[in-house]
Amino acid sequence: MDANNVTTTTLIPPAPIHPMHGALKAILILTLFVATFLACMVCLHVYYHFL
């Protein structure tokens, strides 16, 4: 067997970064919640302003 044809299987694939994905997901959910809340407050303010 040739030394050039030997393949090694010692390479470990990198693990996926789940905590970062979870943190980004949490930040996105909180941002959308705050944006929705502020939009509701603006709509209510405009609605009561024109009554």
C-alpha cells in the first residue's frame, strides 16, 4: 500500500454552535415583541388623538 493513498479518519467535524443560535433567536423574539408593543402604543395614541 502506498503512503500517498492512505486516508486518515481522525478529523472531527466542528460542532454546530447552538448557544449562539439560541441567543440570536431570543434577541430576535424580544426585538419583535418590543417593536409590536411600540406599534400598538403608537396606533392607540393616534386612534385616541382623532376621537
